[in-house]
Amino acid sequence: MAVGPAHDPRASSCQRADTNNILTPPQLLPYPQIVLFGDSIIQGATDVSSGFSLQAALQAQVVRRFDVVNRGFSGYNTSNALSVLPHIFAPPTPGSPELKYLFILFGANDACVPLPTNFQRVPLDKYRENLTRIVNHPNITAHKPRIFLITPPPLDQIRVTVLDMANGHPAAARHTKVSAVYSEAARQVAAANPGVTLIDLHKAIMDRAIEKTPGFNPNPKGPALGDPEGGRRGYLEHLLPDGLHLSAESYRIFYDLVRPHVGTEWAGTRDEERAAYVLPDWRDAPWLEEDAHLKGKSL
């Protein structure tokens, strides 16, 4: 995917680096990549100001094995994503890093309702089509990555209405019920495309909100939390502070959904702690052979 130095096709990202040949002759070793591709929810995964960063947590999980690359674009919908995709994901070449994992999250902007003050909406059928085109784009599939499609999170329309009208919109630009329909469409796309794994962020966040809202009994036919018809935000006010974007707690929920899928290549292997390092652990580093007195000692 991304720009990078020459990749040694003999090396597998699931194996420890070849300690005998890694320095002779010198060669640059690009790290395989985990790419987060989406809208402002993904862009915000870099933020540490609230005390938790999904991207930092994921990078810590795979440090020395993968680079976690953020390609989040605030305000983008799936049509925008398709326009920029060829500029972000190039077909694999001998000089580019491997794209090993791809996490895709779009839909919060596609699900905007028609307003004269907002132009982000993508009709539902087009949204499905766009997601399908993204997960099957040849620039992506050529890398043979593991692809994860994430449902857009729920919406607190009660909070969104206040902020949208304060920002000059005649009404809320997003509706709770509409956002839920787009999340269901993402589930359908994941189910219809073999090799695409669903991560249901919408359900996980809503489940937490229901669990933490005393006295709220969800009814599949009734209004959800955040829906003006029910008039109750409940715990969504802690999970979606502005009604749309995730709090630190929500990003932790998001990370807990992602974490089990990453690192399965080396889980349970011998020397799991340092398996699949791109560059060897100091105890295995070939240059230590020249310093025999250091062997077995901590630095």
C-alpha cells in the first residue's frame, strides 16, 4: 500500500527475521501495515487528549511487527473514499510494504438526511454499492489483506439536533433511525462478500449504552436511546459526547472488538513474545555474536 523501501519477498511477516542475513548485505526492511481507512471516527483514533487512543493501543499490540497507518478523513462518505482510494492504496510492488490488515469504517456521513445546508448524503443503495466496490477494489485485493468492515456507530439525535441547529442547519443533519439502517447495510455487505469480516461497532456501543442506562428496556419496535421519539439519551451521552463522535470509552469498546483479530499469526507460537519481529530481538541479534561477553546479560 504505502510508500516504502524495498521488501525482501523471501521474508514472511509471520516469521522472525533471518538473523544470519539481515545485515549482510545491508537492506531496508519495511514493516507490514495495518491500515485504518474511514471518516472522522477513524481520524479521531489518533487522538490521545481524552486519555485513550485506539491507534496507539493497536500499535502497542503489534509494535516491531506492523506499522499502524491512519487514513481517516473527516467528513468523507463512501463516494469520496472511492475517489481517493487509488491515491492511497497502490498495487503491491517489490518496493512497497505488505498490506496485511485493512479496517474500513464509513457511513456516518453517507447517512445524512437531505438538507439544503449539507451535501454529504449518499443514498442507501449507493452506499451498499460503494462499500462493495471498496472491499473488492483491485488495488486492495491484490495485497490479499484481511479485510474488516465496521458498522458506523449509533447516533444520539437528541444531542446532534442541538449542535446542528446551533451551527446553522434548519434541523438535525442525521437521524437515529436512518443511521441504524446504514449500519444494517454495512452488515449486509460484509455478509455478502466472502473474506470480509464484520466488526459490529454499532451494536457494541448501543449494548453498552443500554447496559448503563438504568430503567431502559429496549424494544425492537420502539425508539432507541438518542431518538427524539423516546426523548432519552441515557448513557449515550457518555459514549457519544457530541452525539456523533466517540468518547474514550467508546474507542476502548472499538479496540476490544479489533484486538482479537490482530496477531493471530504468532499467537500460541514458540517465543510468542517476540515472534514475527521485523528486526530481531536483542537476544537474537547477529551483532551480539561479536560481543560474546554480553550474551545472557541484560542491557
